[in-house]
Amino acid sequence: MKIKMILPALAEAESPFWRPIKYSLFPPLGLATLAAYVSPNDEVEIQDQHVEKLNLNDTPDLVILQVYITNAYRSYSIADHYRAKGTYVILGGLHVTSLPDEASKHADSVFLGPGEETFPQFLKDFKNRTPKKIYYSSIRTLERMPPIRRDLIKRHRYLVPNSIVVTRGCPHHCTFCYKDAFFESGKSFYTQIVDDALAEIDRLPGRHLYFLDDHLLGNQKFASSLFEGMKGMNRVFQGAATVDSILRGNLIEQAAEAGLRSVFVGFETFSPKNLKQSNKKQNLKRDYKEAVQRLHALGIMINGSFVFGLDEDDKDVFKRTVDWGVKNAITTSTYHVLTPYPGTKLFKDMESQNRVLTRNWDLYDTRHVVYKTTNLTAEELKQGYDWAYKEFYRWANIFEASFNHKSHKHKLKHLLYSGGWKKFEPLWNFIIKTKNLNNMLPLLESILSKVNYYEKESFSGNSVKLQRTTPTRQHNPVNN
Ligand code: SF4
């Protein structure tokens, strides 16, 4: 049997002329994870439209499409194309789980929730010619998972081929997040067995890893054992964590000791009312500045995430947010226009208040305003969002933020990472087009190298807590 797995390009990502670097970062790990359940007697391939032209002239027996909200229309058209040829088509992913009725019109089977249990069941049913129309995920476990089919990934086309996920979901319940809808009717946060995660890490070549977990520090026991096991592995890695988890205990020091060099943090908003409305309890009454300083002290770069358009936001929110990021030496900032994804509590609330303005899913890319705003007009929100990006990434602000670090190495790292990320898009485009992206990995690894003990941040008169890290950790040669 011939099986084809496709990740269609997001609406905002595909252009024959321009390939923004952020869409060539990670391979389609979810599809490679499912491919591991396919029998060795079957042929399977993965195509990712973000990095290659899709071949739609073939006639596989089975096509599997991974659907996000802004690739939904493209996915449906590819699905219709293959179904017209007699190919059996299945659709799964976040958007399908949120809107199964919409997706079902373009599929022979749809998958709701994660596929680790349902996909192997489907394969059995398909071979017995008894596939079901809908597969609901109810059993949630990552035990006995076969090794991901990384051999199907075209590594050279990605900057970060070593992406990895060792947990599923998140312990929190923010109202704007897809997570609760995707994991409905079962566990919404669970982890791999630590030894399995370490074995998966061991299989990955090179030094650099990117953990795509929603919250790598979400289960303290698991994360602590994972970092302990990684200590001798000579890795550098990036991941995501919450403000709360950075401030609590010494997990973040363990992570730094294991090789954490950059972290994505969902600050989202400074307003307690906005945080309450978003059910973002993990940020409430937490000192963002203290979290930032703790990360700086450990030599960990920060990608801060911020949402604009929450109900308490006013016209000053954009400037306040950019200024705070520059002053606190946030390495990179990701700004979002608040977006009520279908299936989320936010969407339900807005729909009940008649605030959803469009159901054109291509506009649900966190750059467009798709709902009725309150304090800000839609134009103010959109303009403020565009302004914030431009302003934060002005050279003057990149330099100022870099020079807000005390150590020379950290200043340089900040400058290279932030500037390289946003200021050299034409160069990235050239590198992507000439298929040399993977050759840039050593540069990324060197930017992520450790800031040595004596070079660490020492903000005078602030509350950086170097004493939280033990001398043994600081001098661990593994991470130098
Ligand atoms: S902390 Fe992040 S991943 Fe978890 S529910 Fe909130 S937004 Fe989603």
C-alpha cells in the first residue's frame, strides 16, 4: 500500500517568491510520529509544502493531511483533489478536532485529538476494509510508542531538524488556547517515560535540540529527571515554559545545567484583569521582571510572547509592551492579535456576545482582527500590532536591548540572535532557496553556546539570584 502524508502550507506561509525563515524551522514531526505505526511492508512518504513543491499527480492508496486553521482551505482542496481520483483521504489536527463537521465534508475519515492510539486502530480497520468515519482519541498515553520515522524527514530543508516533543498538552487552561479543545474527553497533559525521551534524544545527531512541548517544565518530576538524564549529553536546547515554572523551585537551573539556552515564555499581558479574563492564572501575581532576571542570570535567551486586543488593552499597550521588552533585554518578541480559535472558550464567549466578525479561517493568523474589539478600534489594534513589531526590531532597539545585558558575550549573543532573526530575511530566503539551511545549524549552535560563569549577568542593584545555582552546576564542563 502507498501512503502519502502531507502538511499543506499555512495561508500566510506559501509564496513562490518568498520563504520566510520561520516556516522552514521545524519538520512535520506529528506526521513522522504517526508514520512509525505504518507496517514496514507499506510505502510511506511525507511532503511539507512549506519547504517543497507538492506533487499532486500521484495516486496513493491513502492520503493523510494535517490541518491547522490557516491551512484548512488548502487542505480541503488537496483532499477533494485526491478523493476525486479515488484515493482514501483522512484529515486530522487542531482544526479538524475543533470543527469535525466542516472537515468531514472533505474526508473519508477524520481524527479528533491526538492520533497515537487512533491511527494504528484506523490502519487495522482500513486493511480489513472497515474504516470508520470518525476516530475519537480517548486513551492518552505515550508508552510503547515506536521510534519516530525521522528517516522520512528531509533534514537539509530545515534549520532545526532536531525538533522533539516529550510531553503532550499542558497543565493550564488559558481561554484563548487550542489545547483544551484538542485534548477534550481525555487527559490533557501527559508525558513520555523519561528513559524513552532520553533514548529519542540520543538518536538525534548533532548538539542542538528544540523541544516543541507546550510547557517543557509542566511536570516537575518528569522535567527534573529528564534534565538530570541529559546532563552528560552535551546538548544545547530551546523550549517553552511559563513564568510560574521559571520562578518556582530550581527546575530552571536544572534545565540550564542540562543545556537550555533559550526559552519561549508566554507573558501575554501585564494587566491582571486581562490575565483573569484569559484564565492565565499561572501569570497572576508573578513578578515578570524577576523571571526575566533569573533567566538572564542563567545565560538563557528569552522569546517573549505577547497578546494585543484583550478587553482591558488601551492605546498605550503597544508602547508599554515594546518598552518593557527592550528595557528588560528580551531577546525576541512574538506579538499576536488576540484570535478566538474555534473550539476555544474564548470563541464560545465571543460568539455568544455576537463578537465574531468573520469565519474566513485564512484570517485567523493572529495578524488580523477577526472580532469586535472593546477599548481599541480594530484599526488601532492592527496598526498598534504592526507598529510594535517594527519598533521592537528597529536596530536602535535591538542594540539598546542587547546593551542592557552586562556581560559582553550575552550582548553579542542577543545582537546576533535578534538581528539575525529579523534583519536578514533576504539572506534567509536565499539560503532556503539554495537548500543550504541545514548548513546554518553550527552558527545557531554557537550562538546558543553557554555564557560562562564569570560572564553571567550581574545587574547591579537588582534581584538576580546567582546563589540559586550551586557552584557544581556552574562549573559543569559539559555545558561549556
Ligand atoms: S500555558 Fe500556553 S499551552 Fe498552556 S493552556 Fe496556556 S496558552 Fe495553552
